Amino acid sequence: MNIIEKYKFGKMVINGKSYTSDLIIFTDSIETNWRRKKGHSLHLKDLEILMEKEIETLVVGSGMFGLVDIPEELIKELNAKEITVIIEKSTQAMKKFNELAEKGVKVAGAFHLNC
């Protein structure tokens, strides 16, 4: 199971391995070098990989200062697919991802590691 051990601006440590680019994390895998269609804004197309997995909750780490824009329309689209969306600054999102993963929730985390 993937557990996020540490996050600081521009860097995340998961199971002892350091990552320095944005990530999508599942309990059993990690999608590295995750890129969004439009820099600091999240779109459904950016999350296509989620549709390949069966998840219940998406935790979005919106960056150190919470600068990633998550449109209300995106949240509604994910909710329609029965995916709960939790949005937090990346430090808090890391804790929430770990908490849900440890409870056995089918969770994914989309993390912006900077701003």
C-alpha cells in the first residue's frame, strides 16, 4: 500500500522514494510526471486514468498554497460517477489520503507539488 511519508514544496516521499513532479497516487500504484491540460487548472481529461481504476474518493492536493483551480463543474462530473472529491492544500491532502487508504477506502490522490 502506498503511504505518503513526507511532503514539502516540490517534493513528496512515498514508501521511501522521492518524487519531484506532480503525481496521481493509488493505493497500489503511482502515475508519475502527471501533467494537466492547463497548468494550474484541473479538467476531467486530466483525470482519465481514474476511470481505469475503481475508486470511491479522489483527494486533490491543490499545491502548497492551494493555487490549483478545481472547477465546480468537474466536481459535479466526478460526483455523477459516484466519486467523492476532497480538495485540500497538498499538506492536508497528504494526511487525508493516508487516512483513507489505511481505512481501506478505494482512494486516489492527485497532487500538485508546487504552488
